Amino acid sequence: MAPSRGPQPLARTLHAVLDNHKGSVNVARYSKGTAQYVLTGGQDRTVRLWNANLGTEIKTFTAHGYEVLSITVSQDNAKFASSGGDRSVFLWDVVTGTTTRRLAGHMGKVYVVEFNEDANVVASGSFDSTVRLWDLRAQTRQPIQILEEAHDAVQTLQVGQTYILTGSVDGLVRTYDIRMGELRSDFIGHPVASVVPTQDAQTYLVATLDNHIRLMDCSTGKMLNDFTGHVNEAYRCRACFGHAEATVICGDEKGQVWAWDLVDAKIMQPNPPPKVHQKIITWTEHHPTNAGEMITASADGTVKIWRHPDNNE
């Protein structure tokens, strides 16, 4: 293979459309490992499991009484957790398709749920401004810790080995250092829609409702880069890194998927990108290992799997 001249272009060839949801699809997550499966959650109160290559639905998970807003998958793909309007975190067994536990305690809708690496702790962030940490090995149904520092809804969070990163509508990204028992707050100044750390946990990507995505230094809180061009003013649109963290990707409120070079923050071609969803793109996620695949979920009721033309086997 020839040495690459900068980052690879984004996978923009439509491979499959997953369209069994009725109403908005709010989240789409790849399974772990080889990531051949996709889990989606939507306004129709269901979580659906798909074969990404074939574009076919394998199973529907029904137990939610309200819309599903978030999904997190365990490393062994045996279980996942979901959350949404129910104010509870639902834990599921993939094989049986049933809930194994429901964790209640939040006073409002639960926007985000994330496992730690071992999937023995789950963190949930809510409209009630709190983050709750639940120990799944314990018999008790009470959270082991409640983080109450946010002054508005917590819409996004990430659980690292030694830290928890949260983003709130109050305009702050908070980093809880679990080992040191310390909290660092970075004032971004606009409601935080998504936050994603780099694998080395030195920097993180934060999307806010002022049409900006910023790359921030974790240790100093300084802005390292600023990505603009997309429209994100009213809804939670997720920004993420592309393959090998060389690019930044975000689907926006106009149904366009934008890509930037991480280093110089220049918009990658095509600029402007084509409209690929009829409504707002709620979630964008790049395949964890495959350079030529990503997924987008939209309020138009569809999830689309994108590939490079040479990756369409």
C-alpha cells in the first residue's frame, strides 16, 4: 500500500439501510470485537439488533415504556444496557432477549448510559442533572455513587479506566479522576451534546450547540482545535473520531455528514457534503477497527451503513 497522504476519505457509499424503526432513531452502536453487529434504539421504544453486513434485523428487544436514548455494549457482547424516557437503566441478556435488571432512581429521562471496560459498573446521566454509578456485582439496587455537580441535564458521558467524563447542558465538561478523587471542570460555554476522548485519554472531542466541535487538552482544559461548517444548534448530534483518530466526523441537523482533518481542522471533500438523511442525524459512529465503514442514525427513522466502494464485500 502506498504511504498515506493525510487522512483517508470518509466512507460515503451506502451499503445498507436499516429501516424497521418507527419514528426517530436516537442511537446506533457497533458491537465490540470485530463489530459485525449494530444495536439501535429509537422513539418506538425498541432496541434492535442487526447484522451490519447483510443489513437484516436479528432481534427486537422490547421492555421500554418510553423512547430509547442510549445504548452501551459489554466487551464480550453478551449483555448491553439501554436507557431513555423510563428514568431507569435497563440491563439485557442478548441471547434470551430479556432484561436482567432495571436500575431505578433518576428523577428524569436518562440521556446516556455507559459501561466501564469490565461491564461490572454502569454510569448513567440524566435530565435530573445527576450521574449515577451502579455496581452490577452488588445485590443492592442503590447506586454506589451519585455525581451531583452539574447544574443542568447530563446528555453525554464516557467511562475510562481511571476517569469519568461528563458533558452537561450547563456548558461544562467535567472530568472525575476516580483514583485521585479529583474533579476538573472545563467551561465550554454552550450546551454539550457529545464528548468523546481519544484512546490515550490526553484529549477529548466535544460537540456543543453553537455549531462547533472542539478538541480539548484533558490536562490543561485548553482548546487545541476548532471544527466548524456543520449545523448543530438545537439537538444532540454526536461527533466522533474517524479511523485511527485522524479525522473528526459529525452528522448534523440538516442531514449532512461532515468530516475534518484532525490536525488542520480543514473540511474534507466534498464540501459541502451531500444530504444523506431527510431529517437530523442524531448519531454518527465509526467502525472501531475497519477504516472503511461507519453508521449514521437519524430522526427520519433510518440507520445507514456506509462503506468505501472497495470495502463492500
